[in-house]
Amino acid sequence: MGPGQPPPDRRQLVPDRGVSRARLPPGLAVAAVCIAAAIAYAPSFGVPFQFDDEARLSNNRAMQAGAWAGALRWLGNSRVVPSATLLLNYRLGEFDPRGYHAVNFAVHLLATLGVFALARVLCRTPRLAAAWPPPRALWLATAAALLFACHPLQTQAVTYVIQRYASMAALFYVWAVVCYLRGRLRQRRLEAGGATPYFAAATVLAIGAVLSKENAVSLPAALLLGEWVGFGRPRRWRALALGAGAVMAIAAMPLIWKALVWQPTLTPGPPPPQLPFLERLVEVLARRDTALAATRPSPLAYLFTQATVLPRYLRLVVRPWDLNIDHDVPIASGLSGPVIAGAAGLAAFATLGLVLMRRWPLAAFAILWFFVTLSVESSVLPIDDAMMEHRMYLPMAGLAIGGGWVLGEAAARAPRAASAAGAALAAALIALTFARNVVWLSPVTLWLDAAGKSPGKARAQLNAGAAYHRAERLDEAVAHYCRALALAPGDPLARANLELALVMQGKDLPPGEEPLETNELVAFCP
């Protein structure tokens, strides 16, 4: 350092401690991630249709009859893009699950590449470029992509065919943020070329995301988060707010179309008659035309419940061996102890994200991305199932970048130890994801796993019974049906299934044309 020169930035010296010496070609990094994901998801290609796959695909009579408009309605409202790919799967291979799983896995790889690209483009932004030069950024991006691709919590969104909705929405969502940030780099003359093509691509991808799943309407907030992390607090908040509003308006058009024009048709027969526009708007907002409205929690009860659900999601990120297709989450009736504790913990976590924004922007990005991407499904908009693992697919993109940041910081201080720890972590995640996919290989193993982890949930017991019933293991089926009836005595499906299983066992049931009452059936339970 010569006289009169400013002292070097300590963060610029970090890569010289060993990380930048090991040059990792980007192509090799991407290939390694893809191979790791292929190993983790190898069993998934043999998984049969499960749960809603049968309802949406096997029982989609319009699809089998070639009535594509009706088939799209059955598949899921305005989720046109993934629904169209499901129809294409049917045209190419009918009900062979392997083709559906191949597309799901391809979508997962493309989303993983989006996380890889997002981590790298964040490291090129003005706030991060000095601390994360290209060699070091590549290690961070590779670690983030591995975490995203191979974390067991992602299994439900990848192996569960119908949850292509969640993975495709995340694919478009993440790449929209990447294109926006690339456009901003070009706008600031930090990259050569024009910014307009990237901004146009971000808009198209935003529409594709909302046409895949409704949670993508949070994308404008994610763009503002990327702006804040990469470029600092915007000086022109008004212009940015107008821009975000414009993106939200464009992205919301498919959602408005869903709500007012294209309602689901989940029962056989023609769709219900259309109401006038204003009346339909009132019905949609009030949710009075939904058969499940009576059982859906109120917005406030759902919000309180999510204060307990979000910490459970975070626990599954850290301890991914309590995965369950049907979590048993009681609906909160008020400000109970668990609700208050969960809300306090989440508030502290969000505050930590804001505090870290100045010194460790990538850590802040990971935390705040978690809240932004769950803001639609885990806030005040009630959904029938309070907790489903596929909802964490998109939030895992930011959390994976946070994990890559941790490994990158560790590698700067202790390269050998960090490399060994990273390799061990990757191997453990691959093994856990492989094992989780093995659980999905059979309805019996999947629902027996759920029944064991949710012993107090009637649906888990009922579906375990149905899985045994189809496998002609009637004794086990009857035992689970009886548990389901004990938990939900009024469940008509549990009663009907139990009666059928008892008849198939040759039990001497009381004569009569009417279905037996619950107390009559329970008498035959072991």
C-alpha cells in the first residue's frame, strides 16, 4: 500500500485466505448439483399417483374425453400453465406416472438453476460485489443450489405430481427476480447492454408465476427486497412503489380472472350458472359459494394458527426428519400460549432480518424472503389445510441462499473444515431426501407414516385405512377406519369404508338397506 492510498476494505481481503484459490468452473458446479439432485430423487420416478393426484388426474373424465377446457377447470382454476403441462403429459403417456415425474424433476432442476443464478446476481450488485467477488460468489451459489435441490423439505413439491403448481410458480418467481436484478445492473451501467429486455422478461415471468399459483402475487415485495439488498435503500421510493404497483396489477390480472370468471368444478356435471359480475364479486369475496366455507377457519383464527405453523416450518428446515404429508395442526381459537410464543419468535426473527440488512445483507435477504414468500398462504387468507410442506418450496430459495452465505463465510475463515462440513451436509441431505422419496413409493408406506406422525387426525387414519384396503389387507384397514371413526364419529366416508371392509371380511352385519350407524359399526372394531 503506497503513501496516501486508503486502507483496503477488509472484506475484499477475505477471499485471499484460500477460497478463491480453488477455481470452480460454473458448468462443473451446475453439473454437480444436477447429479446430486438426480441421486436424491431417483426413487421418485417409481412413485404412483398419490392423494390428490388421483382426484385431479385419474378421475379427470373431461381429460380422458378430450374436453380440454373442462379438464383445465378440473385441474385447478387459473393455474393454467402447470395444468397445461399436465394435459400434455396425459397426451404423451396417459396415466404413466413416470412421464409426470420426469417433468416435475425437470421443473425442480430449472428452479434450482434459478436459485443458483439469483445468488450469483445478488453478489454482483453494488452492496455485495466487494465482499463476494466471482470465485467466492460461485461457491456460495453452488452451496445454495445444493441446499435447495436436495433438502428433504422440497420432496412434497417435487414428488407429489399435482404440486407442480408450487414448483412451477417458484420457477417463474425466482427467475423473475433474477431478470429484474440483471436489468437493474444494466440500468446502472454495471453490466453491458440494455435493461429493457430483462425488465420485459421479468414481467412475462411474473404473469407465468401467477398463472401457476396464487402465492406469486407477493412478487413485487420480493423485487423490492432484492432492490434493497443489492442496491441499498431506494432514494426514489415513489417511483419504485409505482413500478411495484404496476407489476402487481399485471400479475393480479390472472388472479382476478380466476376469482370472477373461472371457478373450480370439483363435482361431475356441467359448471354452475354464472352470476352477474357484481354479484359474483360479492360471492367470491365472501366465499359463500364454497362448500367448505363452514369448516374453513376465520381469517383471524387462521392468522393465529400460522403463528404456530411458521416456526414448525423453520424447524423442518433445520431438522428435516419429521416430514408428513398430513400434519396435525389445531386451529387456534385465540391468543393461547403457543400462539403468543410463536408470534413473539417470528417478530424477533423478522426484526433480526431488518437489523442484519446493513452488515450482512444476504442473511437479511434469507430471513425477509421467508416472510415475503409466505405472506399470501400464511397470513389472513384462510386455506383448508393450515400446514402443507409444499408451501415451503418457494421460501426455501431464500433460505438456501442464507445457508450458502453461512457456508461461504465459514469457508473464508476455515476452508478445509467448511468444505468437509459442506460435503457431509450435502451427503446427509441427499440421503434424507432419497429416504423420504422411498416413503412415497407406496400409498401404504406414505399414509402409515402420516398416521404414525398424526395419530389424532382422522383424515390420516382414514387414508391409511384406504391404502390398506386397496392392498387387500383388510385387518389393518379396519383398524385404521375404527381409529378414524373414534376421532370423527360423523365422518360418512369412514363409516362407508368400514362397512365395506367388514362385508369383504365376511362379517355378519345387521340386515337392512340403510347404512349402519356408527355405534353399530364400532361394535365390530378390534
